[in-house]
Amino acid sequence: MAGGTSAANARQFELTAKRGSTVYGILSNPFLEAAFRTLEYRIRVSVHADGRWSYDQTTLLAVKSSAEPFQHHDTNTFMKIGDPTPNPLMKDRQSA
């Protein structure tokens, strides 16, 4: 789980997590710990005036087959294409 701080009306904010930190630290499972240990994670989120939002994410991994850490980088932009449709199976549960 990554975390950070921002103003309530921020249009851009960043979340980070680091291995070994007791606050927003990185944990793992046995397979990932042995083969693809996550060392650091950062994501910057931008909320655009037209309703789109995007992210720029970097994860630093210790890969078993490599002496040097591997930097994985990912970006994407999303836009709303319609209003959400409530799950009809939850209709009866909402009134309970």
C-alpha cells in the first residue's frame, strides 16, 4: 500500500512505498520475495480539467536473474465513457 499527502483540491499528487519502511512499507509473498522483490514504488496521479485522469508509475524490482535492479515504468490515461450502472444483484441488499 502506497501513501502520500495532498491538498483536497489537488490536481496532481504522488504516492510512494519503500521496502523496509514501517509507514507505507512494501510487503511480499514467498514467490515474489524469491523472484521479483519489490524495492520501491511510486505513482503520480494527474486529474485533468476535462474529467480524464492519468498516472505515471515506476516500480523498482530486484529480479532473481539480474545483478542490477529492474525499473518497470507504466503510464495510462482514463476517461469516463458513461455513468456507472449499479449491480442489479445488490438492489435488495441496499434496503436491508
